[in-house]
Amino acid sequence: MRTSARLMAASALAGLVSACAGTPVQTAASAPPVEAVPDTAQDAAQDTGQDTGERQIADLLSRMTLERKVAQLIMPDISSVTPADVEKYRFGTVLNGGNSGPYNNDFAPAQDWLKLADEFWDASTKPLANGEPAIPMIWGTDAVHGHANVIGATIFPHNIALGATGDADLIRQIGAATATEIEVTGIDWTFAPTVAVARDDRWGRTYESYSEDPARVAEMGVAMVEGLQGKPGADDFLGNGRVIATAKHFFGDGGTAQGVDQGEVNGDIEDLKEVHVTPYPPAIEAGLGSVMASFNSINGKKMHGNKALLTDLLRGDMGFDGLVVGDWNGHGQIKGCTNDNCPQAMLAGLDVYMVPEDWKALYENTLAQVKDGTIPESRIDEAVGRVLRIKQRAGILDGEVKPSLRENAGRWDKLGFAPHRAIAREAVAKSMVLLKNNGVLPLKENANIVVAGSAADSIAQQAGGWTITWQGGGELTNEDFPGATSIFAGLQQVGQSANADVTLSPDGDVASSAKPDVAIVVFGEEPYAEFVGDRKDLAFRDAEGLELLRKFKADGVSTVAVFLSGRPMWVNRELNIADAFVATWLPGSEGAGVADVLFGKAPASGTLSFSWPENCDGEPLNGPEGALFPVGFGRSLDDTKPFATLSEECAALTAGGASDWFAAGRLADRVKALSKGTELPDLRGSAGGIVARGIDRNAQEDAREITFGPGTALDLSGPQGGDAYRITYQVTQRPAGPVTLSSNGATLDISRELLIAEGKGWREMVLTPACLAGLSNALTIGSQAPFSIQISAISQEDAAEGAECSF
């Protein structure tokens, strides 16, 4: 089991691993320590912990074949690798992506996570021939706001909210609680914390950043690392109730031009380092186990292939001796690389390739490149040594038992543990930032309160992205969050202690005889993750909350606006009309924390860690100029100073909108995809004989593979954006029967065109009135036989007069 033996791992921050002579018998239950032992007692007495640990690593390396070494550097996704594969190749690590659950079930119960962890462990520790060591593998997961991939876990507020608390000690508690819940399911490693310094709030990952202020990010990042791993020198450092942490993404992910995810960061390198590298040195000093390379480029060079920064800066100047892991096929974005072939990343300083699906080809290519000298074996030994070292520090090489036999494993009472939920509830309350209050808050005793808005009773929406699924939201319902509390349920619960009558009316309709004293309107952004959340501006367009606020104002009812978002946004219209306005961010599973502040059971103590925009254009602020509210702003409940009327002019609201129906892995607002009347949210799932799954084209799951059963059809509809359609598609296998397109009563057989497109890679299909007369805002794709097509984009546009169709 994990004990303080983790302290004995070899490093400047840890001590001695237990010694063991020879090659002990290996069992599936335990991975025995394997170490070269000092020759004499005198040598042992003089030996340092670091020397002993390094001798253990050198001993293991000396007995590993090249094939096993290379396998330690390949990280497949659990959706595409099996325990049998792990037994055959002996991969050093696996991961679960945001849409990968055990046994291909995103909604797998917690017990299945632990069961699969055991299966992978058993496969990796089966004895090998000729004295070659069997190295236990470790499993990494994106537990970015709690162990939120797992049903029933405590879901903490996202980092933007935690930054608003300004409470580093609370962040440490959150890290420790998260680590325990991770251990319950047998997982060793989390890809957190994100220490990005988000400088353009149009970025879809802004909510993963603690602040636009590098110093605040550094403080919170260290606290989370210490919470997850423990403090170096403490008895529990990387021991029971602790997991390996990862600071990500090194570096510049929050500084891309126009906030484009995975984009370009330009500027003087020293200036860039002053902002975006600042959080890393203190995290390294805190014993950080791993660093994840970033997708973005720095002055034209992709970070995954940037030796000057991954090796010279991170290793040389900053002294990091832990593990550098890649991001999802990030190596494949390097010039000259593909997902299955990229020696450049290894040569630049990457230690582990995150290669979800193309692991076999990448393994074979990397092995061949070592054999032919493209990659020096010394570089492989260096990288494998780092993999072994992180396992050593985590106790994995020190007689660690398999996941289900560890102290917290299978303790289902600790998943969504009441003390953890209490910490989360405290974090929710401390993160809320009160922007406006004319005296309606705190809510009064005996008040008659109506709670309105579709988000009011939606745990999925208040939790945001990276929650059970990668994008969150979608088909998730409150039943998928056992033990969690929606904002409405929290208001009802806390309201009882104030003798308040709290009722739910999502559409705001109330009986004329029961006029409420106060209406609480809950509204905000729909969940998203990564590039799917990139925006062109910061105008909040969804009018549901605005219309509800207007309705209640017209009825003479006081209103409290509870705004859910992953970033500050232009909400001047809502700020003007509401009597009180609270930035609630993405609070997670404990909606009662919102009620604690609104009822005055907890103070309104949160302060902005990002500048709040006065204008809607989205230009970066990062300071008081152009900010409606600066960093550090936040009202107390007794601050009822008058609020000046804000300008409601926003050119972005009236500008011609994009006609994209499907792009970057997501359907646009008001665009529907149905099969036999059943919706496929974000063009994903199965219904009516059609199966749609996410695939990678240029980024993680930014495209779809749609498989049609015989006699099936996909119905697409959305706002009219033009008289033509443009579809980016790929056909890997010709259709077995007729495939048709239909719109506005016209039908076109495209079977021959798809046959010609087979194997030709990504192509564009342009549909104009020349082949489908009178195209409407609805398009149907039908197939009479089994057929599969890959689609990365669908848009409507105006066709030039006389434009022909093309495929």
C-alpha cells in the first residue's frame, strides 16, 4: 500500500526507496521493488537517498530491452488500448480522454474505473522472461475541477472561480480532496493544475485559468500542486491520498493571438516568459511531478518540437527534473510530423507521447528510428529514466500493490464525500463576485421567491465543460449527478432556514395571485471545452435571461441575476435591468454555495481575478483601461452604492452572424441534428440507426464519423444563412447503396460522387440551387445501405449567381 515510503523516492525532494536484492517473484497484486543493492554495509551507510534511487533506475534501464523502453514513452487512450495490448507492449502510461470511459462507456460507474485500473496493472506487471523487469504502468486523467469524469464525484468550481476566492489554503484542500477521490478509482496521476495566464478572454479555455495576473496564477498553482501531491518533506508527500500533479500547458497557452486555442503566441521571448513562465518555477520548487507541453506555437515554432524551450529553458534554466508529457496528438502538429511519426518531439525534449489512437504505428516508427540512429538511444534512456523516476517518487516501484488493494481504493463513501462537498460549497460561496446590489440582497426572511431560467435546475450547466464528458452539458441530466445540488435546490434548501417560500418557474410564469417578492434569474453560457469555446467577441447573446429580467421588471418584481460563465462577458443590458447581479462562474456540484451568499449565510467576499469588459468587442484588457470592473473588484452585501446606467450599444450584436452550422466539433446555436425525430446533440450519439462519434482531424474530436444503417436519414436544420451549403467531408469506404441529399422537396443522388471521393482525403461539397433547387434551412442526408462518412464542417452561405455544385 502507499505509505510514507513514497518519501524514500530518489530526488532532491525525496529520500530512499526500500532495497531488495535480486529479482523477486512478481505477482499481479504487488509490483516488487527492484534495485541494485550497495555492496557493503559501509557503502549503504554512506549512500544518499538520491544515489540509491538513481542506482535503482540505472539497474532497471540496464535490464530493459529497447522495445520495452520505447513502450514506456507511448501513452494510448483507454478507448483504443486493451489490457492485452498493455501486456504485449508494456506501455508505461495510459490516459482517459474527456470522452473516454471504461469499456467505452462515458457513464461507467466508479466500480468500472477501479476494475479497469486493476486489469491494466495486472497486465503491466506480469513476469517477463530473462530477468527483464516488469514495470507497473500509471494512469493519467483530466481531473481539472475534481474527479469530474466519474459519476458521483465532487465537482469543484472551475479555476476562474477559484482565482476569485483568493484563498490558497482552500485550494490546497480542494487538491487534497480531489486526490483522494482519484485514488478511490485506482488512478495515479492527474493532468492538473492548468497554470495558464489567460490574457484574451475570447479563448475557450479562459475558465481553466486562475487569473490574468501571473502572480495570482502562481500562488494558486502552487497551492493546487501541494494539495494534490502533498508538500515535499511531509510524511504524506505522494503517499496515501495524494496523486501526481501536472502543470500545464508549457507555455503560452493563454497568450495566443485573438485567444485562438492552440494558436500562435508572438512577441519578445523575455516579455512572454515574464507573463507565461512565471507560474512554473514555484510549482517546480513545490515538487511538481510532471509538465504538459502546450499545443500553441511560440514565434512560429510549435512547443512540442521546441528544444530551446522544452529542454534548454525548462530543464536547464529552470531545473525541472520531472516528466514532460505531450498533449493530445500535439506532436502531430509539428512541421514534418504526423500523429504516428514524430522523432522531432522526442529530440526536442518530450518524454511521453500522448497518442490516443495511433499508438501502434507511433511505437513501431519510434522503435525503428532508435534502431537507425535518428533518435539516439541515450535520449530514449533519458526519457525512460524520467518515467521511472516519477513512478519511483510515487511509490510505484517500491512494492506498490495493485490499485484495488490501496488504502482509498473502492472507498465509495469517499467519492462525493460529505467533507469534500462541504469544501466545494465553501469554494462556491467564496468565489461569487457581487457586481451590483441596490439593496435586494441579502434575501429577506419570509420572502416569496421565484427562481427562473433553464439553468436554474441544471447541474450540467452550472458545472460547465470537463464534466463527465469532454464538453459537458449535452445529454447530461441531474440524474447523472447523484448527491449534487442544483442552484434552485440549494436556494430551496437554504431558504427553509429563512422561512422563505422558494419555487421554480423556468419560464418565469407565476400565478397573478402569487406575485413574488423577488425573482432570481439564473442564466449564462452553455458548457464547452477547449477550442469549441473560442469566441470572436465577448458579447453575451443568449436572450433568455434578459427577457426574464425584463418580464419581472415590467411586473414590478425585484430581480437578482445569477450569471454562469467561463469568463467575464459584456452583459451591460442585464446589468442595467437587474437589481442585483452576481458573477457565479461555473460553480460545480454544490449549488447551495450560491444560496449561502444570496441569503447572507456567507459573506460576498469574491473578487475579480480578470478584468470585466466595458465594451463587447473582446479586445484584451489585462488592466483597468477599458474595464468596467478591474481585477480585485467585488462588493460586499452591504455595499449598495448606486449603479450608473451602462451603454447598451454593441455592434457585434447586430453584425451579420457566421453561417457555420457545424464547426470545431460543435453544432451552432439553434442548429439541430435528428434521426427519426431523436436529437443527436452536437452531432454525437446514436439514434434511429445512425451512430455519430467524435474523431480528430486538426484537433481533438473536431470532426464526426457518421455511420448510417440501411434506410436511415440524418435531418439537419438551422437558421437560414444563405442559399447554398458547404460541407467538408471525407469518404474512406464507398457507399454500398444509394446516398441522397434532400432539401425543400428536391432530392439529389450523390452515390457516384461519393464513390469518386473514396480515399481522396478531405474534400468540400458545395450544394447550390444548380443541383438542389430552392435550398431551404433544412437538409437531409439519407442512405439506403450501410455507409460511413466523416464530416468536419457544415455551413450555409450565399452562392454566386449561376454557381455550380461540386464534390
